[in-house]
Amino acid sequence: MKAEIITIGDELLNGQVIDTNSAWIARHLGALHIPVVHITSISDKGYAIKNALQQAEERADVIIMTGGLGPTRDDVTKAAVADYFGTTLVRNETVSAHVQEIFHRTGRKHMPAMNIGQADVLANAAVLFNDVGTAPGMAVERSGKYFAFLPGVPFEMKFLMENRVLPMLRNAYKSDVFVYNSYLLTVGIGESHLAEQIADIEDTLPPFITLAYLPRIGMVRLRFTGEGTDMEALTSITNSFKEQVVERIKDHVVSIDNRSFEEVLVQIFTDTGITLSTAESCTGGSISAQITAVPGASRMFQGAAVVYSNQAKMDVLGVLSETLTQYGAVSEPTVKEMAEGARRVFRTDYAIATSGIAGPGGGTETKPVGTVCIAVAGPSETRMQTFHFKNDRAINIERTVVAGLTMLWDILK
Amino acid sequence: MKAEIITIGDELLNGQVIDTNSAWIARHLGALHIPVVHITSISDKGYAIKNALQQAEERADVIIMTGGLGPTRDDVTKAAVADYFGTTLVRNETVSAHVQEIFHRTGRKHMPAMNIGQADVLANAAVLFNDVGTAPGMAVERSGKYFAFLPGVPFEMKFLMENRVLPMLRNAYKSDVFVYNSYLLTVGIGESHLAEQIADIEDTLPPFITLAYLPRIGMVRLRFTGEGTDMEALTSITNSFKEQVVERIKDHVVSIDNRSFEEVLVQIFTDTGITLSTAESCTGGSISAQITAVPGASRMFQGAAVVYSNQAKMDVLGVLSETLTQYGAVSEPTVKEMAEGARRVFRTDYAIATSGIAGPGGGTETKPVGTVCIAVAGPSETRMQTFHFKNDRAINIERTVVAGLTMLWDILK
């Protein structure tokens, strides 16, 4: 049982839009032990859609296609798919009433006529009713293969997957080969050093377990993948190898259950009843935004002061004018006062402070672009560190976020 | 002249990692008028790599493959590609010296032996020297087709594209058919209403110009794409249609030059010498992080107060205890005081404030998940608005960011 995902849209091919739908769909099919073997992005042209369907039908059993179901003229998926299956489009009255109801509910008196076309569905398809939008999904089964056609708008696609497609697949397409993935997240060690430290364990992996290294900025995620027919044995063997690795590199292991670094930190704070705030200059609120994106962060996160100007560093956080004059905004004494100021202002147990030159402008001879100072203040000490990153603005900000969280995690240990 | 992108990695197929490389590569090839016709993500298995290369070679003239060039055992691209071309791997001494130098420069005394393998390159390839990492890129030309093999780590891929691949393509692969894209960003109007308002203009588009609707949360981007051999005439005709559309819907047009909403706002503030701050509860610093991701934002953005707790709302922004008691944290009176407090504390001309229930927890009968209040304070007035979003946490945060920026843009008009 294999799946293939096809996403449609010239905006994907010209790079205007990043395809995030495929990863979401793949994760959810993976949870049903239906591995995705191929992801393709194609143009919203009839021939491209038909070619992609034909190749996918040869390779996979479950084919999920997204995009091109909207009301405007550049949306051609339905016509192309009807042609592929040798069928026609028919008006669905339930969908038609729903589309009109949506327009009236949102207080818009007038519905553009083109929206009525959204009620036209493939004659050979089951309609996947879309509660959260005007474009219905459609499902077709042919010769034991299952095709789903979904809108490309992410939250509509997700609604239809969660409420229509996945429940159906869970019942009908049971595989007898299981794929078990188990993850491990490390910080503060590079990919090849990590690989070297665990080489002897990797040597003993049986052929049905593979180990993958997924490096990201400042972190490496390890994925153990086991394949087999006995789910219980598979899980137990795969995890026994993972435990050997955890034991070997335990100082670097942040998470063993596929949670993100932020999720782990939120949990540590919540479990122990301690609180956090941030004082951010070069990260501009990114640490705060990443922490607060975790549900439940409001129990441990009190707030952040994003202080771009020297004036704000003094007014909001009580940084001393002399410190800024003597050492500059990007200095260890300044971030120390910022972190301690955030602890005081937000009344928290811990605080992270950042100040740096993210680029592209602002660098000097002694403090080039990429120079970043970070402080973490806690109840008993404040630690400072200076980093020399060398990349573009977005990467420097991201590296600073990870470095700040890593310093926080270290001080908590 | 057509291009195809192949990204390799099980982490892409199982959804652990979103493929952002393809969009970046596509944008940069598009700038050279080399349209991408196909993007494929495949497994890091030898047969998948060889199959994908064969299909791509049939469809495209330029093939860019990323991923699987690292030092660990799960990286099999080089062996598979050597097999595909019927060639072997040879040790490159320049790369070997570079890899060792990188390890010594970063102060690590010991280099894991597996890194020496990174200096093995395809015997039939030109080496694309990688200044920023240990994995070299490789380029192969065969029967007028160009193949580039690049690391999957985004900043290494970008370095090699910008410094090795794109300069080469710019010289060698000149196309005589130009593709001209021109963009328009709108806020505050839905996709089908927009389409209806400009239907008569769309009717008159010649066959060589297409119009695409790219809806995002709270925004719709329009893309006019013209194809032809006379670049100057093509640009002029395409833009004349775009100007008709801009004139028709001008109240909704934020950007006509492919800049983001944040970039446009930063420019307005910078040009007029005014300043901005934010006071964020439910958005947790996301407005600040998005504004400060724009280079040069430090000239107009003074700071943000992320105030999750009621105590912080009072301490940092001077919100009155009575206001919180009488109306609650999620209320128009509270966000009014937050916005005005931010203007005062950060000494700015304008301030945006947000407070809401992003979910999944925290909803009540009268204020369900998705209830969000936003205020924008300026020199002469403060405007408040209450929104009722209904989605998951991440979407509610994103909708709030766009709604806050839209209110700011409205008050500036």
C-alpha cells in the first residue's frame, strides 16, 4: 500500500508559494502506515494533470491531488480529471445550496455567479462535503485504487483530509506491512560528529531498520525507521536501538518523542511551575513567537520586550545608559542587563536576551554582520555568550533563536 | 528551455521536513526565464534517484537535484548518480584539503574519517566548490542537457546556486522565449469578489497573457504571466492590463511590485519618517517578528511588548486594573489601552495591539476560541475592532497578524 501526492499550481512551480500541503498530508498518511513514495508539483494545465495522474496510478494505490478547484478561470482540475476518467461534470444540489448559504452567512448580499460552478462535481465521484469552504472535494475508486481531489487552500484541504479522506482510508486500506518511525532530537553537536559517536551502534542495525540524519540549523534530528509485519516486535526492536543511541549521546538529547525544542521547553517550565520571559533585539520577537506558538505556553510564558532602539532598552528594561555608551548595544554587559531587566519587569524565573547584527546592513570592523550576544538570566546566575554567525539575515535570526533556547536548556540542566 | 527540480530525502516524503528548496530554486531559475515544469520529491534510495533522473531527462533541459550528499550512510545520491551516468567516483584533492581546513578552522581538533568521503566526486562532473560547507556540488553536461547535484542544506544549496549554477546558466542557456511575471497584492477582498470585479478586463486578455489568483490568509495575490519573444513589448502589454486592474480595485491594492505586505509597510514608515511599536498578547510577538524580518526595519520599528499575563499588561503598558476586571483581557477597551500604552512606552507614532483566544484551550461561552480584539493607535485616533475567527491556533495567529497590519494600513491611508 503506497501513496502519491500531486499538488497543482503554477505558483508552486515558479516558487511564489512553498508547498506545505504535501508534508502535512504525508505525515497523516504515515500515521495510517501508508507511506508516500512520490510527491510531484505540476502546472495547472490539463495535459500536466492527466500525465501526472497516469504516472501516479502506475506507482501508487492512494493518490491525493490538491489544487485547481477554485471558482476562477485558472482552475482547470475538474475538467482535466473528468477527461482522464472519461466522465462528465454534474451539478450537485446539496453543494449548490451550501455555497449560497456560505455567502449569505458571512453577510455578503451578493454571490458572484462563478461560484455556482463550484457545485459541479465529477459524475463518477463521491462528494467530500466541505464545511469550511465553497469548493467540494471528490473521491474516486477505480480498480482498487483510491483518488482524492482536494482544494489547495491549506485549511480546507486539512478539514477534508481529517473528516473525509483519512477516516475512509483508516477503514478500507489496511496494510499488512507496518512502517514504524521513531525520532530523537539533538542540539549542540554536528551531524558527522554525531554519526561518528554512534557508528558502532549503527553497524549493528538489522536490515529492516534504517537510520536517517536530518540536520537543521543548530540541531540534528535522527529518525529510526523499521519496516515489518509484526508491529509490536518492530516497535520494541527499533526502540531498543534508539535507547542505545540516547544513552551514548544523552547530553545532547532534547527530545525522544518527536516534539520540537520549544514544546520540550514549554513542558519543562509547566511541569516545574517556573516562568520565562524574553528581551529581544536582533531576534525581533521570534523567540517569543516560537514559544507562544505552542499550545499552553500562556501558563509559563509571561511576556517579551522587543527593544530595537537604545531608548527602549533603557526605558523598558532599565539598561544603563553608561553600559550602552561604554560597550555598545551588541555586547555581553548589555544583554546581561536586558535579561536581568526582563526577569524583573515580567517577574519571571528565567529570561533570555538577544542583541546582534542580523544584517545585511549595520556591520562594523570590530562587530561584523553575524555578531550576536545572548544572555540567559536565572534565579542564581546569568550566563552570557558571544557568537559569530556569517549568514544572511533570516539564517542569523534563526541561529540566534536556537542558540538562545540551547543556552536556556543548558542552564536548566 | 525547461527545468525540473528533484529533491531527495525520506524526511520530505514522510512530511517531517517541508521542501523549501524547490521554491527558492524555481524563483531563481524563473528570473533567468527558465521555467520549472516539474518538481518531484523522492526517497533516498538508488532506484528512485535513477528513475527520477531518467524521467526528468526526457522532460527538461536543466535538471537540479538536491540532497543526499552528506557524509552519513543514508546519503546515497553520489553512488546512484555515478551508476546512472555509467561513471565512477574519484577523490578530489582540492575538496579534500577544504574539508580538513573547515574542521580545523572551527577549532575542532578531530575530523571524523567519514568526512573524507565528501571529497569523492563523479569522474564526469565539474566540481562546484562549496565555500560554506563540506559537501561539494557537481555539474554534468550531456547531450545539451545540464545536471546540477547540490547539497540539501538550504544555505549550502543557495550558495552553490548563486555562485556556481546560476552564473553558468545565465551565460550558456539563453532562451529565446521570455516569460514575464508581474504581481499585485490585495487585502480585504475575497478571491471570487475580486474576480468578478475585474471579469471584463480578464475577458480582454490576449492568449499569451494568463492571470492567476493566489489566495492566502487575508490576502489575494494576482499574477499576470506573459510569454513571447519580444521582451520589451511583452512587458509593456502585460503591465497595461495590470494597470487597468490596479485602477479598478485600487482601494485593496497593497503592492504592485511583488513586495510583501510587511515590506510595503516598512517602506511607508521609513519614507515618511514615522515609527511603529506593537503590544501583543495572542500573536506572541509574530507581528514584531514579521516586521523585523524585513531588512532596514530597525529605522522605523522601536519595539514590542509581548504581554501574556494581566500583570504584564498593567506593569509594562499601564493597562488599568479596572479595565481588565470590567471588560476582560480580550476586549476592545483593553487593546485600546495596550496600543496607547505601547505608543507611550516606545515613543512611537503608531502602535498595534492584539488580544485574543488563539486556542485550542481558553474559550468561553461569550468569548469562544477565535475571538480576537485588535487596536491601532495613531497620533489622532485609536481604532478598535473585534474579529471572530474559527480555526486552529496557528491560523488564528496568522489571521490576527494580517488583520492588524490591514488596520494599520487603513489608518495610514
